[in-house]
Amino acid sequence: TTEIYTLSLHDALPISQLFSPTMLREIRGLPGARHSFVKQLCASGTTEERLRYQINAGMEHLPEPLRMSIAERLSSLDNRRFFQGFAELATARVLQRGAWTLASPSPSGFQAVRPSGMPVNVLVLSFVHAGALGLDRQRVSLLEQTLGRVSARTRFVVSVRRWLPQGFHAEPVRQAVELWLREVEAGRWKTRYAAYEDEAVSLEFGLVGDLDSPVRTTGEQAAPLLTLGPFGGATAMGAIESKVVLELDRLRVSPAGHQPVLLSVVGDRSWGIPHNTLQAFFYGKPRWIQCSWEPGTPEWEACLSREAEPCLYKDPLYQGVMGTLLLHRSAQERLDLGGAAWSNPFAPVPLAAAEIPLDSIAAYTTDEERPVLRRFSGAKHVSIAGALP
């Protein structure tokens, strides 16, 4: 909790009423409440003083009604309420850097105006992650030893994306990997990656080297390169899905339910959710995926099916969702936001890649009237503080 506030000062600005001397004195005088983010933020010390300046630097760029609404949350001793205010401030600053105009606050976010002039409801959902899981070396060792017996000569990387459960059996994984590598070596596999998923396990595999000439070992077996984590992605994905559906349903039956909506999902640290899991949640199963590492060509493209399937953007109830910002605080600069925007090509007014300063995934063309997605490069991080461009 305390590391949330290990930030640095970029611009020295006067302390606003959010952190007035009276508020600081009252918060510091409260007994206990050491777990509270706002009490940590109001503590005496050079670091805490710089953090308060940083937050105020971002707050000063907001219109008055929205600033007051966020300030009320940022002064709360309830950590989840505090981080909701932080998430709204973060979302507002990202949109401002994309030339959006901010308007009045709403119960779970605020209203904004796109660069094109169209008003949009911005629904902000904040998440404070639970503590990190421990690592069971025995199950990891079992996976590594079993995959070391794969009968193939092609070198590959294994990424463990979900916590390995008790009673984990690695033999089915080994059999699936062998079948995959046979397809690779026969020239019938057109991408570098594959995945193995069931109810409890999520693994991703990648070839080492180019598709045309993957790295091969001199012996009969290829020792895998193993990477672990980040874990908790499945839990985070479940939390996002349930909260998104709940809040969208509330908005849908409200007086503003007919208006376009932009989702902003903000976590207090990196989500650790695999790309293909997010892709399935937003878009469903693509018809085809192409990956390229040639200079000047897109690194990833995916053609979406228009057939009905269980995913957010194809659900008729949520056609008003123009896109989603999936944001997280940077591990290095804690007032910097990383993440990406996921546009909804099935919406009447999809979010455009040029409207968000971060990386974006959006449709750029069609294949037989089916949208084809591409990743558009943007900034890796956006700062809450600092002046607009």
C-alpha cells in the first residue's frame, strides 16, 4: 500500500484546497488508519509533499465541477473510494491528452466530448489488486521436466499465465505441445504462438527464431525456456468481466442509457492478463490472425467474425460501448498510466485510434465485410501531472 505514493515531483505548484493545512492537520491527527491511502499521502515528509503537489498539478487542469467531485473521493479514508477518484483523474488526463473536452461528473465517471464534438458518457471502474500469490516450485518443476521430454527439435518458450493448481497434470500439456511442433515443422502452422487453456491452467507457447527457420537443437529433444507470471490474470479477468457487466447494466437502464459510452478500467498495478484472453473477452474468436516481424509491416492483425458469440462487443445490449481503456499505474513512475485502448468495431461510433495517446487496437479495413483489427502505436505511458501538449 505505501508504495502507491513513491512518486517524484515534476512541477512545483501551490498546494490547493484538496491538501490544505487544515485537512493535513486533521488527517494526521486521526488515530490508527495506517492502512488508509489518504493518511499515507498526508503524512509529513518530503516524498509525501511532492506527491500532493503532483496530484494537484493534474487536478488544476480539470473543469471545476469534475475537480470537486474527484477531490471529494481523493479525501476519503476508504481506499476503494480513494482509488476511484484516482482512476477518474487518470482517465480524465488520458482523454485530455487525446484532445477530448471534459464535462460534468456522473455517479461512476463523467461526461466528455470527443474531438469530433460528440458527447460521450465515460464509465470509470477502479480495481485495487489483492496481494501477490506465492510460488509453488514443485508444480513449476513438474511442468518443466515434463516439457523437457517433448519429442521435437524446435526450441520454444513456455509462459505460465495462470497459477498452476493443486493436482496439476503436465502430461496432457506435453502431448498438445508435441502435436503443435509437428505442425510447425511440417510448415502447416502460420504463426509463432500457440496456447493451452482449460478451467485451471493457462499456458502460452512461442517459437524461438523465425517461422521459416526456428532454432533447432542438435539432439532429439528441445529443452523449453520457461517464464512465469505475472499471476492473477484469471482472477483479474473475472473481476473485470463481472463489474463491467454490472455497471453497464446499471447505466443501460438509467436516463443516459441511450448515449454512447466509453469504458475506462483502471488497476493499481499491471493486470497480467494475456492478450488472447482480453481479445476473447472483447471480440470473441477471430477468423484468422497474422503476425509479422518484417520492418514496415503490421506486427499483428486479426479478422473478426460477425457471427454471434459470447463476448462484450457483440452483445446487442452493449452496442453503445464505443471502446475500452484498460489502464494501470506504472511500476516505475506511480503517477504515470500505461495500458491500451480496445475499440469496438461493431459499435455505431467506434473509438478511433487517433483519439487516445496510448497504444490502441482498432479496425483499419475489412475482409469480406468483416472488420480487421490492427495495433496502432502510441505512448507507453501518460502522466497525470504536467501541462497538456
